[in-house]
Amino acid sequence: MNFKIRRAAKEDCKDISRMIMELAVYEKMPDQVKISHEGFTIIGYALYFYTYSTWKGRAVYVEDLYVMPEFRGNGIGTGLLSKAAEIGKKKQCVRLQLSVLNWNTPSRDFYAGKGAQDLTVTEGWHTIRFDGQNLDKLANEAPKD
Amino acid sequence: MNFKIRRAAKEDCKDISRMIMELAVYEKMPDQVKISHEGFTIIGYALYFYTYSTWKGRAVYVEDLYVMPEFRGNGIGTGLLSKAAEIGKKKQCVRLQLSVLNWNTPSRDFYAGKGAQDLTVTEGWHTIRFDGQNLDKLANEAPKD
């Protein structure tokens, strides 16, 4: 199958927002997304940004990696992920990280097959979140300058 | 106990790098840090940056939160964390996230007591990492433009 991995442009937003919703459906949390769009020509996307480890330096974090179901198994996911790795390395990143759901065996196997380490399993890292009223309450505890 | 929560300045680097090492020792991974420094006047730090959720928008991520052992139990950790929350909210963040080790019960209890959700427990999120040769290999698979 022929496909092209490229940087997203402003005019891709409609397709990307559709796939953001599709990814949320796949992750069984569609009620978490409040946006919608129709029509498509783009069949997958990766969204990444840079983070920083005080131990190792800059890292690239892949927030979303998605390929439409009917186009899976063609190396598009690998293309997107490896492109993020390549861009990260050009920016001196020593790590690429991402999060995956426990029940999502196809994705966990995909990452493991490419040599990734599951830090939750090997080192016991948990992800903690404050949001909504808990975040408001926490922010209100901040000492005044 | 009197303490002041403030933004870090360039001249704090020595103290902060000492505490980066202390935090790694506490997390039982001191061999992960290759830097060292001596002398201190600063007794804790929080390092944060911004991340982005395609479902919810901007978030603040607290990479490190550390208070020297002899100064714990004085509300300094809460001061640092709540300041990051306050700064995050000013920047329109709807979440504050961080990672904690499974065995680190004092910290897990501290976050839970402030209303945080453990996403690894409640939703099953795992943290995945590529680094070293696995990252190199992945980057080399990237399709050419």
C-alpha cells in the first residue's frame, strides 16, 4: 500500500479532529471528546511534543498515534512512530515516550516488538492526575508571593 | 516553619542539581544521574512543563517534586505542587499530571489525599519508553520525505 508520512498543516485539522474522536472510541472513552467533523482524505496521525527529564534531558512524547482501522497492517503506524523518533533524535532527544491502556494488547505488543520498555511493569510508574475541582482546590492552596 | 515558594533562577542551578540527585536516590535509581554539586540554601523544587491533550487541551506536567527529608511535613511539598497548579490554571490548563512509583506509598497517599486520580489504577494507563538502541533503530525506520 502506498502512503506518505508528512507534517500536519492547518488544512488537515478537519481530518485530524475526526481521528481524534475515532481514537477516543477505540480507547473506549468517546464521551471524553466534545468535538466532531465529517469527510476525510487523511488516514492516520501522530501528535507529539517535547518533555524534559532532569536525569536524561529532552524527550519526545507521542500523545496520540492513530491509523484508521481499514488501513492498519500496512506499516503506517510504524511510519508515524518512527518519524516522531527521527524528529526527536534530530532535536537531541534521548527518549521517546507514550502511554497505552492495559487492555490494548495489539498496541502493547506492537511497542514491545519494537523494543520498548513498559515502565509501569518494569519500574512501577503510575500516572497521577488532578483535574476539575481537585485542581481548583489545589491551585487555591498556593502560597501568595 | 517559614519557607518561600518562588520561581527558580539561574543561580539556583547548583542547589537544584543536588536535589535532582537526592530525588534519584529516593527513587532508588541514583545510577541514572551522572551529575553532582555541593552546598545548599534551597531545600526543595518542582520542575514542570506544559503538555497537550487532544481531548482536553493544555495540561501542566510536574516532572519532579522534591523536598529534602529533614524539611518534610511542613507543607513545602503542598506549596510547590499547589503553585504549579496555580500557574497551570493561569495558563488555561485543565489538568495537572505527574508520575509516581508504585512502592512510594507516602507520595501516592499525599496525592490521593488531595483528590488526585491514579490513572494507572482507574483506567489502566501504562507508560512506554523507547531509548538507546531501540530508539535509534525506530528512528532509522522512518520513511524518507
